[in-house]
Amino acid sequence: MYKTILVPIDLSEDNMSRLVIPHVEHFAKQEDAHIHFLAVLPPLSSFYGMGSLPVGHYPSETDRLRHAEAGLRQVAASFNLPDDRVDCHVAIGAPRDRILEQAQSIAADLIIVASHRPDITTYLLGSTAASVVRHATSAVLVIR
Ligand code: ADP
């Protein structure tokens, strides 16, 4: 039933990623599913508001994406999944937009997200998770 599963990963939040591991492994095993991990990086300009960047040296987008992909592969390796059923994707932009786009482009039939950062107890649903639940065209599994 769930053959193509998108698992968005916030690379700055190891604990949140760890939360989804047993669930992703369960579906991968039960359904022999293909797991697509996706990490979304903020655009460099978002660190400086809407204005132009101050003068200085910044890593290129290519470098940032390459670095993020290495990080994502490391996270993916902490899941017990067969290599040939795993793909890692990286993108730059607003997490919710990139996640929804990626879900469309791989025709995901399930998206698995953590509800929010474990240390933020006031939110029932983080803003990214909430947008994904609201706008996704596939099923969404929210892990608490
Ligand atoms: P919070 O607002 O508490 O940080 P979020 O809604 O951002 O909670 O995070 C919930 C889930 O959304 C994460 O477990 C992850 O699946 C996804 N997510 C959040 N940020 C990103 C990101 N930058 N890249 C990929 N996925 C993300």
C-alpha cells in the first residue's frame, strides 16, 4: 500500500530524526517500500533578512548542498534499511514547499514526519509538520 515513502529530515535536529526511525523501518519492511529522505536548507539570504548579504566569504550553494547530502547520508545510515531502497535528496528553500514538491515529484504515497522538536513542548504540531499535514495530497504519518 505504501511503496514510496518520503521522510523529510531536519539536519539540525538529531532527536527529532531519531523519533521516526522505528516507524520508517517498520513500513520499509512491511511494505518493501522505497524510502526517500529529504533535507531542506534555508537560503543563505534568510540569515540576513530580505536585504543583501554583507561582504564576506560564503560557501557556494553547491558546497552547502554537498555538505548537507553527506550529513543526510549519515542520518540515513542510522536507519536499518537496504541500500538499494534508499534515496537521499537535498534542496534549498522553505521546508514545507520543498517537501510538498518532492512528494509530488516522486509520487510519494506516504510522508512520515515528527510532530515537532522534542524540546519545544508548547507546540502540538510544528509549523512544517502542520503545513505538510494540511497541504499534502498523500497520507501523512505524524510521529509524536
Ligand atoms: P518545529 O517547528 O518544532 O521545528 P517542524 O514542523 O519544523 O517542528 O518539524 C517537524 C518535521 O518537519 C520534522 O520532523 C521533519 O520531518 C520536517 N522538517 C522540518 N524542518 C525540515 C527541514 N529543514 N528539512 C526537512 N524536513 C524538515
